[in-house]
Amino acid sequence: MMNKDLQAILNIVQHALHLSEEEKNEIINALKSANKELEVTFFKLERTEKVKHTTAILLEETIEELESKRKSVEAQNKELEIESSLERVRTVAMSMNKPDDMLLVCKTISEQLGLLKVKEIRNVQTAIFYKERGIYMNYEYYAKHNKTVITETEYTNHQIQKDFAEKMQKGNGEFYTSQLTEAEVKDWLTYQKTTNVFIDEYLNNASSLNYYWYSLGSVALGISTYKALNEEEQSLFKRFLRVFELSYRRYLDIEKAEAQAREARVEASLEKVRAIAMSMNRPDDLLNVCEILFKEFAAFGFAGLRNAMVNIHDDDNRTFVNYDYSDEIGKSTNHLTYDIHPVIKKQIAQIRSSNDAFSETVFSGRDLEDWKKFRKEIGEKDDPRLNKSTALYYYFYSIGSGSIGISTFGAIDEEKTKLLKRFRNVFNLSYQRYLDLALAETQAKEARIEAALERVRSRSMGMQKSEELKEVIQVVFDQFAHLNIHIEHTGFIMDYKSREDMSIWLADNQKVPSQITIPYFNSPHWNSFREAKEKGLDFFANYLNFEEKNKFYRELFEHIPGLPQDTKEFYLTCPGLAISTVLLDNVGLCIENFSATPYTEEENKTLMRFGKVFQQTYTRFLDLEKAEAQALEVQKRASVDRVRAEIASMRTKTDLERITPLIWNELNTLGVPFIRCGVFIMDEDQQIVHTFLSTPDGKAIASLHVPFGFDLSIITNGIKHWGNKKRYKEHWDANQFVKSWTVLSSLGETAVDNYSGEQIPESLYLHMLPFLQGMLYVGNDALLTEEDLQLVQNLADAFSTAYARYDDFIKLEAAKLTVEKTLVDLKQAQQQLVQSEKMASLGELTAGIAHEIQNPLNFVNNFSELNRELLSELAEEAEKGNTEEVKVLANDIRENEEKINQHGKRADAIVKGMLQHSRSRTGAKELTDVNELVDEYLRLAYHGLRAKDNSFSATIKTDFDESFGKINIIPQDIGRVLLNLFNNAFYAVTAKKKSTGSAYEPIISVSTRKAENRTIIAIKDNGTGIPQKMVDKIFQPFFTTKPTGQGTGLGLSLSYDIIKAHGGEIEVNTKEEEYTEFVIQLQS
Amino acid sequence: MKAKSIKGVSPDEIQLALQQSMPDNFKPTLAFLFMSINNDIDAVSGLLELQSIRIFGATTGGEFIDGEIGSGSIVILLLDTSPSQFKILLQDYRDQDPQALARKMAVEAKEIFKNPSFIVSNSIRPTDESAFLLRDIFMKTIKSVAGKETIIWGGGAGDDFAFDETIVCTNHETMKRGILMLVLDGDKIQVRGEAASGQKPVGTEKIITKAVGNWIYEIDHKPAAEMVLKYLGLNLSQKEAETFNPNELNVVFSVSRDKGEPVLRGAGLFNWKDNSISMLGSIKEGDKIRLTLPPDFDVVEEVRINAERIKKEEMPEADALLMFSCIGRLSQFGPLMGEEIEGVRKVFNAPMAGFFTYGEFGRARNGGNEFHNNTCCWVALKEK
């Protein structure tokens, strides 16, 4: 697309007639070229225009940015200036350590604001508010005056101040501002002039007064100006406020920390007082309290401190004790009366008015001189400082029963008074505790004494034996020690009224025998004792110095044999001897110590109280002595009885091992001293000594059996002395002990080892006391007294009697054994007889059965023979073709076969019955037809007899009651009874037949019938009968009327047992030579 | 190596030109095909395939073989170099991790030649949020595999300012999301070029305060598009803005790097709804940018003088020339554009083809391999 103008030229050129084509083309090309140039130029212009535009924008932007950067740098510079100003304020504020330092802070703020071009600053100030007092402390710096002022300002009097104070006290963050006009300023100045504030004369010409206050809670920072601050200036001031706030808070924290530190110091100080008061254990310790108080008060800067005091009042006596301390004079204690001086009287009255009372007294001028004189009069220590002083102050706080206080040469301020009160409070608590403790201690002491006495009392009452008195005295000793009474000896003086010597039971830590008896000898102590005894005194005390004591003891040792040398030396080296003795009714109690410190009154009082308790002990002791004498007698008797009883219960040799523990126990019971014991039984028949010995702990060891001729003196001499009924003693040392028991070991008895055990006695006295059967042995490490030996002899005698009975019993036992053996033999014989009876009855049965079986067998044989023949006939007839005959014959054969079969069955039944009979009697009951049973056994008996004697015959009559059914019995057993009875019957009739001849017809009648619930079977024969004298015996075992060898005598006995076992009855009715009838009744 | 450049406005013209180029025993083996996306790519590649010529093809924002700049046309630079001295790789990155794919391709190239030189192009969908970021990734990936000093040149395919779809192709494949690599045997073929822009950063430095993908939403906390319009001196109403086509506005930012020279990033699309602009290369939040002004007109002369210096000092002769010039330069240079192209061509006096790209791969004088905007990259090839 060509430029319009060029196109126009082109058109002209193309249509120009005067130009040649060549010229035209030249021009056209030039035009085209020009057009191209133009196009490029236009493009360039256009693009340059665009770029210019963009560049302009970018330039503008860049300028803007530069400007903003410049502003930012300016702001930064300004900020830096502010920051450095703030930093200056911060530095000043941070170094605040008291409120007054706020003045410098105000000044610095003011100066820095000035540097930061804040104009017309009047002042910079802070205010600390005290609401309860309606005031604030105003710390101000007036810039134009270059003046700092601190004013306590009452803010309730003027509305401006009121509004300001109220707003500020609303809390942190509150802002107060007010702009006073020129007129208002005048009024305000007029008012100010009526107050104590600094009067700023510039206000006279000021056109305005502007306040800007910011509250930080308890403090506020403000600025006042003669010209209102713009917003920027206000926010600038606020930044100073922030700096001030941080610093001020830090200042408050520091102040708080300092207050805490101060408080901690007070607490630490109080703690010292508390500690010393807590550790008090007697009134004089109050002086230590005063000392601490003094030192602490001094440390707290009590100016002109003279002394610290504690007064303890005694209202009852109107007296008081004054404890005081000062570094100059030291500790002193004064006992004074309430009324000694009017001032003191007044002070005490004040103090007593309440538990929290405070008393303040000032002496000066004449009063002071009088007071100094008075002090001298009552003999108080001279106080040089007081002499020089012109005034004297007393400050006391009540502690209830007294006061605590100080005196000073100058007045103390309120803070110090408060501090004094705090010390009072702490002391008071501890002091009350001390008082409580003191009271408690007295009570505790009394309780301890009571408890100690109670222990003695209960031990006394608990005495079971008189000798336990030594334990009681030990308890007394322990209790004195427990009560912290210095004691090295205590003694019971026994029966002193009735004796002319000293019998003392002792307890101590030395090895003095617990019971000693000493004659009176001339010594200060014994003399005092005798004097007291004569005068009937209940108490005396003695004190021996070193020499006196040693003299006394040297003489005393003469009367105490065997006292170890070191014990003696102990007594002789002690510094002295103090003894207190209380005398009661025939008994005394004394306490002693060797450190030569006499017992205090209190301790002696305690001793008296122990004495009273001991009186009871003594009574109990006497009762026990009496009772023990009686008891010993009873014991002896009881012991002997026990030995008898025990031995009487012995039945076997093994029982004899109980001998040793028995002897051991009894010796213990009788109180005989011993370490071993035993019994030697002399067996003359076998020439053996049976020894029963104890182990060292009283257990028995297996008996040793030592031959008479054994070569050991205790054996040989033992036997010899026993023969002579004499006691025998022998002594073994350890070697002999071992040797003797080695010899005894050769007997091969392992138990010997147990005897010696591990304890081989160093010294052993063997006492052998004779009795009828041997010797009683008691071994001890010392010889036994005659008294003890007598006790042992009693025991031996008792043992003897008892042992004799044991011996008899052993013999009796042997005899009994013989009889028992015979009885056993007899029983065995009986069992054999029962067996043979059983076999006999079986033999009888077998005979009967054989007959019974023979019959059916005959039938079987006969019919089978017959059938054989008939079969031959049958064969013949069959050949002949005789059919009729064949039929007849066949029929016969069948009939015969039936009979064979029938009889075979019968034989079978018989055999079964026999088998049943031969079974043992363990059969069970079963329902049985009694009639059948009777019939069967009747036939068995009959045929059995017939088998033995075929000449026998008898008439048998049966009468069976068919009305009853089966009953529950053991059929074999009842069968045996029946068989027995039938046999007897047959025997009886046979015997009669033999004796009477043919005229006699034997008849056996058997009947059964039912009566109520019973089944009755009666078997009667008309045989020989039973003689009346024999009737009672027939059911006894082994009784028989049969010749020897024909009956066991057990048949009826067994029958009787069987019927009884069935719960039935069997009885006999008989008449000699006429009949016998047995009737059996069985339960249906 | 012999080279010829041909052009045409249709496949028919190309067929004719191709025939005419080959009677004198010229047997080309490789063709750089730069053509309008609106022309028939398949037809043209079919013609080349008939002659067994391997194709390195890309659609353009305008194409040229001399000082005359075509639009909607087809240009081809034909080379008869031995097939053993080059290899063309093309991969679709749509379903793959583009970086992994680029790495794979670079590794393959490295396996083919000991010292590979790369001529690369790629196609994108310009409206995709991260479309322009890909080229930076490709560049970095190839560098990391083949080495920092590796020779890499090329340009992103264009679509005649439509900013819709672009295409790269070889003989049988055209891809809308493809990475195209011509791998040359560096030991056999010398490759030398230079990237120049002449853009001048001006004004104060600004910070990208909000960006998503390659879209800038805020610069110094102000809406990005608004700010750009201000620079351009345009006061548009909302309605005007919505219909405004910014394609030729040629807004280019210089993005400063922690190390090395700043890179140029041209603005692509405006989104008037949220006042954002997309960049034709990677940017991120926090990047410091300055607006640039277009080069002075004498930059054309400067480019030529530099080319002459290179010719004199390093490469007295060239067999062929390629040129990848940013599409933005079209509006910057207007009728002068041809001068820049022709200036370089005349220096070497060798056959040339080139196109207006959507971003350029290459290195500026004294710089490293980068992906650029608004530069002109010329590349001379010479068989050793």
C-alpha cells in the first residue's frame, strides 16, 4: 500500500504523456523506493513514539520511587533521631532506683522532645497516686525554668485535678488531656497560688495550657505545653511513654525485689530468734534470746540501741524477772517487783492490759536523772552510755505473761516499731511453745516415773518364784537408769529389822553376785544405817570421798569371796561413793553412784516412791517363799505319782524308751540340777544291764544292753553297789567321758554317738541311786546336795514300785499269749470238723443220688434194649411186607423212646440237684417250692441210707399243705437242714429197731403247713427220742449222741445257724424212747 | 555439504521448487521444514518422503528463507549431508513425565554420537498453564545429560499468533505435544550461532508477588495485566480490555537470575478476567523483573557485525544457515525485520531458512545455554 501522495504522483507519472516508459519506470522505482523509505520512517516514528511513551511512564515511576525512597530515608533519619532520643531516656530511666530519680527522667524527656523540635514545652512530669490519702506525688521538670520540683498534691480540692486523678487511676492505658484557654489558665494559676505547687510565672502570659497525661496504673507520665501538641507530637510523646513504662516497670520490679530481699532479711532474722527461742529449755536461755534480739536489732539499724529485754511476770507474787542483753554490758538478770518504781508499775499495767499491748516510755531531763539514780539504788550494772545520754526510750510489747522490748537513746520510727512487733510475734509463739514444752516435760517426767514404778510393780506381781527377786531388782536398776538417775548399784536390803547383818540383793553393771550377806562393820555407811534403823528413820543419804569409799570397800571385799580382781579395781578407782537409802517395813532400797554426785532431792523423792513399790514386792516375795516350800512338797508327790502312772501305762519293751524323758522331766520338775540322766535295769537272769540314757537335750537314745562283766567301772561298780543297795558316785572329766563312751561304742550300738553329741562335759559327776530293779542315774557338772539326792531317791523308789508292776504285767502278758495260741489251735480244729461234716453229708447224699440215678438208667437201658429188638422185628416184618405189624412195632418204638427220654431227663435233674448241694453256702435266696424241696431231700436221705444199709426200711408219711406257694429261701441251705434232720430221724428209728426188734415199726412223718406268715415244716420220728438232760445241748456245736466217729456233732449246730440266718426258728419236741419232732418255722 | 532453500505458498509450489532444486545431482537427505499450521503438513511431508528426505519440521509464527517474510507459507532448507551424521528423534510427552522423556531422548542422542549437537523444537498447547515451562525443563535436561557446553539451538513451534495448538513433525509423525530433536554428529558437522535480543531493561525492579505456572497474577501486589497496560500507555475500559488482542504488544520482561545474565520473558496471553498475563517461558513467585524496551534500530547492524566477527574468527564458511527469531520481534522491527535476516544471510552468503518462534533455544554472547524470549538466534552449519 503506497503513500497517498506518492500514489498520486505515481498516477500522474503513469499517465504523463511527455515521459518515456524508461523515464516512467525510473520515476516509478524511485517512488516505490521512496515509499519504502517512508514506510520505514513511519514505522520508526511510530515505534519511537511508543517507546517514548513507555519511557515517560517508566521515568515517572522511577522518579516516584526515588521520591518515596528519599522520603523513606528522611523518615528513617528522623526515626533514628527519635530512637536515639528514646535511647537516652531509656538509659536514664533504666538507672532509676528511687522515685526521685523520675525527675531526671522527666528532664531528659523534656530535653529530647526539644531536640526533636517539639516547641513550647512547659514541663514533663510524673505522678504517683495514693488513693487512700487522696494525694499524688508529683515529680516535675520545668523546661524553661530548668527546674525540678517534687510536690505532694492533694487532688480532691480542684475539679481539674480531681478529673485528672480519677481518670489516671482508672488503670493502665488511660489518657487524660485538657486544653485551658488563656482565661482558664489565669484562673488555674490563681488557684495554684493557693497551694504548695511550683508557680510557673510563664503562665501569666500563656495563651493556653495543654495537659497530656498517660496512665501506667499506679504512675502516670504527662507533659504540659504552652501550645497544643499536634498529633505527631502526641504520638512521639507516647513513644517516650512506652520507654518510660518499660523502665518504670523494671524499676517497680527491682523495688519489689528489694522489698522482698528486705523482707527475706527480716524473715531470716526472725528465723534466728525463732530458732533460739525454740531451742530454749530453761528460763535462763532467755538471755540468749535477748542477745540475738539485740544483734538483730542492731543489724536492722536501730539507732542508739541500748539493750534488748525480756520480762517474765509473776502476777501471783507481783514480781518479774528482767533478762537483758547489750554488747556493752552483756547478759544480766534482774529480779524485781511490780511496785519497785511507779514507771515500772505503769509499764507493767500497760503490758498486762492485753496480749497485744504496747508500752512506750521516755525519760529525759529530771526524770532521766531520777531514773539513773533508781537504777543504781536497785544495784543494776553501771551503764556508761546511759550516764552520757540525755534521753532514754523504752519500748515493750506484751507477750501475755510478760514483755519483750528494747531501750534506746533515741526515738524509733514506725517501721522499727512494726519490726519490733514482728520479733515479738515470732518470739511469743516460740516462747509459748517453750512454756508448753516445760509443762509437758514435767508431766512426761512424772509419767515416766509412774511408768517406771509400774514396770517394777508389774514385774513384782509377776514373780512366780522367790528367786525372781533378782530380776525385780534388775528391773529397778534399769528403771532408775531409764529415768536418767545416775546409778551404778541398786540393792534390796532384806529383813533388816530382824537381822544383825546386811542381806542384800543387788543389781548393777559389775559382776557382783546378785545376793550377798555381809556383817555390820565399822564404817560411816553402815553406821548411818544402824543409826537410822535404831531411830526408825525412813531415809538417809551418805557421801563417801575417795579414801572413805576405798576404806569401806576394802573391808567389804573381805566378805565377798570370789569377786574378780578387775571388779575390785573398778570400785577402788572410782572417785567416791554417793548412797541414798530408803527404809521401809523390814526392807530397804538403796541406790549408789561412784562419781561422787549426791542424789538430788528430786531423785531421792523418786527413790522413796520406788521404795513404796518395793514394799509390795517384798510382801509378794515372802508369800512366794512360803508357797514355794509348800509347792515343792506337792511337786515331789506329784512327780512320784506321775512316774508311777507313766510306767504303769508301759506295756512293751519299746515303751521303756519313754523312761528317760520321763526321768528328765521329773528331775526338771523337782528342780534337781543335772545335765544328763538315765536308768540302769539290772537283769540278773540274763546277766545284762539295760541302760536307758538321755541325750543332752533330754531325748531318749535307744537302750544299751551291757553284759554284767563289761569292763567299765560305772558298770562293774554300779552292779556291785546295786547289790548292796548303796548309792554310787563317779566323776569323769572330758577325757574319761570320751574314753568311757568309746568303750561303750564297742558294743556296736550306733545310738551311743547321740549320747555325747557335740557337748562333751568338762566335768561330769555321775550319781547312781539304787532301787529294787536297778540304779537311777543323774549326771551333773557339780556334786548334788543331799537334799537333791533325797529327791532323786524318792523318784527312784517310785520308779521301782512302778517298774515292778510293769514287770508283772510283762509276765501276765506272756501267759495270755499261751492261752490265745491254744484258742487259735482249737478254732482251726473246729474248721476242719465243719469241713468233714460237710463231706460226710455229701457222702450220704451221693449214696442217695446213686440210687436215684440208677432207677432212670435202668429204664433207659431196658427200653433201649427193647427198642433194638423191636427194630429187628420191624425189619423182618417189613421184609415180609406186613405193613400192619410194621406200624404197630413202630408205634411201640416211639413210645419206648419217649420213656427213654423221660428217664434221661430225670437223671439229669438229679445230677443238677446234687451239684447244687455240693456248692458252698454262698448261694442266694430264691423263690422255692418248699413241698418239692422237702420231698426231694426226703427221698435223697432215704435212698442214701438204703444205699448204705439195704436192710433198712421205714414207713414214711407225708402231709404236705399244698395251699402255699413258693417262699424266698436259700434252697441248698434249707436242703442241708432237712437232710440232716431226715438222717437223724432215720438214724433214730434204725437204732430203735436194732434195740427193740421186729415188733417195732419205724415211722417217719413229714408235714408242711402254713400259719399266718410262716411256713412250718415238721419232721417226726418214733425213734429213741432224746434224753431230757441232753435236749438243751443238741444245738451246741460238737455235741453228739452218736458213737465216736459216726458224727461230728455239728449237724444240728449248723442247722440251727442256717435257720437263724433265715430269720426262722427251729425247735425240738421229744420224749425219750418214744418220739422226736423237729419243727422249723420260716418266714413266708 | 550442499544446501538449498526453497519456498512456496502451497504443496504444489513446493513440489515444483523441489523438482527444480534437484537436477544438478543435488540429492538432499535432510530437510528443515518450517511452515504455517494452516498449510497442508501431510502433503508437504509426503513430497519429501517421496524423495527419502528426513524431515525436521515445525509450524511457525511466520517463515522466511531470505529477507522476505512469508505468512501462511512453507519454507524448506535442504541438506545433502550423510544420514550417518544426523538422527531425528521425536517423542510425544503427553502421557509421560516430560522431563524423564527429554532425559531419555538426550541419553539416546549421546549414545548415537560421541559429541552430539542439538537442533530442537517442540510443540505445546500455549494455553496450558505450564506449557511454556516445559522448554526450560527440556533445555536443562539436555544440558544435564550432554554437558553444559553442548551445542543446543532451536525454537518453539508456533501457530500464526493463534496461541492455540502448535505442531512438530518428521516424515511419518506430526505431534501437538512433541519433543523434536535433530542430533548432529558434532565431530563431522560444525554448528555455530548466536542469540541476540537488544532488549534493554529499564525502570525500577519489581517483584512477581503472585504466580501460578507461567501465569503472573500480581507484580508488586498489583494486578499484573493492569500494570502492563499502564506501561503501554493504554487506558482500556473493562469491555475494551476483554476484547483486546495483546499479541502484538510485545511486552518483554527481563528476569534477573541469581547467577549469570538476566533472561527475557515475553508476555503471551492476557486474561482480563483476573488481570493475569502468561509468559512465554518459566517464571516464579519472587522473581525480580524489569520491563524492557525494544532494541534500538541499529541492533540490526549489531547482529550483522557480530556475525561477521564470528565468520572471521571462527567460521569462515557456512554450508547452511538457520534462523529462529522470536515472534515478538516481528512487531518490534516491523518493516525492518527483513533487514536483520538478510543482514546475517549476507554475511555467510549461504542458503537459509528460518521462522518466527514461540521462544528460542540457544546461547547469547558470553552466556550459557538458555531458553529465551525475544531473541534472534542464527545458526550456521558446516560440514568438516
